[in-house]
Amino acid sequence: MSTAQKQWKVGVAGLGTVGSGLLKFLAERPDFAPAGGRVVVTGVSARSRSRARPVDISALTWFDDPVALATSPETDVFVELIGGSDGPAKAAVEAALKAGKPVVTANKALIAEHGAELAALAEAAGVPLLFEAAVMGGTPAVKMLREAMVGDDVDSVAGILNGTCNFILSEMESGGRAFGDVLAEAQRLGYAESDPTMDIGGFDAAHKITILAALAFGCAPNYAAAEIEGIEQVELLDIKLAKDLGYRIKLVASADRSPDGVAVRVHPSLAPLSHPLAQAGGALNALFIEGRRIGRIYIQGPGAGSGPTAAAVAADIADVMTGAIRPVFQAPAGKLKPFVAVDPSRRVSKAYIRLLVKDQPGVIAAVSETLAESGVSIDSFLQKPVEDAGGVPIVLTTHAIAESVLIDAINRMEKLPAVLERPRLLRIARI
Ligand code: HSE
């Protein structure tokens, strides 16, 4: 009997941080997979062949076109690390699946925006489409929902899914620094992209929570239905005032299922200081999963970085090598439930409202009268002079109230003569 190990030929498209990390790992540990077999990278593709990289690619077959790599007879498994929801990444993944090649990707935008059609292609071809690295980098959220939670009914997932935003918010608080200042430093240090829009605008977290919602609830991913607000408007003043009230501001991504449908949201939200999400500082990612029978699960770990993310890609390659094939999401592509989005105006949450007012008699009475007229019930109230705030900040938290009522109250308060700018609304996380 031959003792030669089966060789798995892997084509890797995209040689940035994660791609280079993967090549390095596979060169050092080609026989890492528990099922046995040996992984050999046979071809690579990237935007620039000559760019300096931490790994030597001179011995690997170079492909200018990732589609050619994806469909090459020398590719058994296609690994897509190009990124982007469309363009070459989508073309190459589609080509690989149509050619009957298993695909492993770290591309959250692609899966969140085209997951259902790609799942249909993969399932028609009878090959796996795996994307553990797309959410929370090396921290295994995808496998947890896709595999470990199938014996339960998950009703909600919520957490911190963008390390860049978490880093910026943590630094603003610890250093008492403004958003723009910390962002510039994060870019200088290479933590934030030169175009940070996807991260700070909340879009990266929205892609990730869209994927988790599909896995958790067995519905087709529907990125277009996500409510998205980034951290660009978070002011140091609010970070300080929220802390005085016992909260920390985090960019919270959540997906909830109710009889009305599914709500997928990303908002800067207040978490109680003692809550694990408030404690997850720096660039950490964290996630709560709430199952009806299992109860609450909490995971926390790195959501980016070469080593952790490449480890997640490698774990997916190892899965391919077992030969197992599951539905890409929680049900076969043709049987995914339609995603019925809940009307955001009906959302009920507790809120933090911060006003900047002129320091004159009768202002607080006018504010509370306006809130009473709108039907908003106040939970706590704080007036705190802050140097250089340009007015007197008043902060209040509300009892749980419908979003439409809150917006009405904000609109009315904005019109009060003593109110200097549009009141700032932040939600208190339901965690
Ligand atoms: N840019 C992401 C983050 C990592 O800051 O969390 C990759 O998904």
C-alpha cells in the first residue's frame, strides 16, 4: 500500500497581509490538516508581482488573471483573498465554483452581498464555499454558527466586529483625544486603511453581521437591509459623558430575529461599563450568541491580522480536505428563508440623548416639556459643565421607546431657541 500522502494543490489569489501569512504558514506546515494530506501552493495571483512581500513567491506559478488561476487544472482548492464585493474577486470565485473547485475566501463584502447566488453555484457544483476568515478574523464565529449551533434556534447575535473602530474608540477614551486625531495616528501605524471608509463608516461590520445573521437564522444574506451608522460622529464629549453615566461607547453590530422579521444593525451604542463588550478594548472583536436552548455564548479574540486570519483560512482548507460538504448557510441555497426586514422606525430601544444648550433659565424645563409632549420617558438626567464644549451639555437617558418617537422628540428639541445644535442620539445596546 502506498504511504504517499494525497497532495492538495492550492491557488491563492491576493497576496496582502492575509495571503502572505497563509503562504508562510503553508510553507512551514504543509501537513497541518488533521485529516491527513499535504497542502502545496501551486499558483498565485495578485495586483503586483514585484511588490516587496515577507514571503518568496519566485518559485510559484504566477497568474496575472485570478480567473485563470481559479480554473487552472493545477488548482484543487481556490483561495480568494483579493477582497471587494465585485470585480476580480467575484469573477474568480464564480469561475472556480463553476469549474467545480472548492473555494475558501476571507471576503466579507462578497459573501454579504452575493452569498445566496454563490451558495447556489457551490451547491449545484457539489463543492464547499467556506469563509471562516470573513468574520472576526481568527476567532471562529462562522463555524460556531454554521456547525456548533445547528441543534439550537439562535434568536440574536451582537458584538464588536470591527477592530479598527474599536481601537479608535478605545484610544479616544484612554487618551482623551478627538476622533480625527486618533484616526490619523491609526493610519500612520497601519492599523487603519488609507481609505478608512469601510471601517469607520460601519460598512465592514455590516457585511460581517449580515453574514452572521444568515448563518444564525437560515435566511439569505441581505446586506441592503442593514441599518448602518459609523463612528465618524462620535465625539469625545459623548465618550466622557457616557462614562459618567456608567457606559462605554462601542460600535455594536447586531442581528435579531422576532415574529416581525430580522433586524440587522450597526450603530455606535452604549454598553454598561461592567459588560464584557465594554471590556473588550483595543482592536479586539467580541460576540454574543443567544440560543433558545444553549443560552448565551460569548467569544472574544483578534478580528484581523496576518497570523490569526491566515489560521482561519487554513482551517477552512483543512475542512475541504475532509471531503465534507454542508449547505453554505444554514439551509440549502434554494431553501433559505426570505429575509424579512423589520421596519427600523418600529425598533424599540433605550436611548442616550445629548444636547448642547445655552446656559439660561428655563432650558431644562423646555427640554423636559418637549420630551413629555413626544411621549418620551426620562430614565436619568445629567447636566455637566464641560470646558470648551461651546455650551452646556445636558445628557439624558430614556426608557425603551420606539425609534419614530425618539426621532420626533429630537426634531422638536432641535427647534428650541436655547438648543445650540441638533441633539445627539445614541442607542443603549440591548445586550
Ligand atoms: N478592517 C477590519 C477591522 C479587519 O478593522 O476589523 C478585516 O475585516
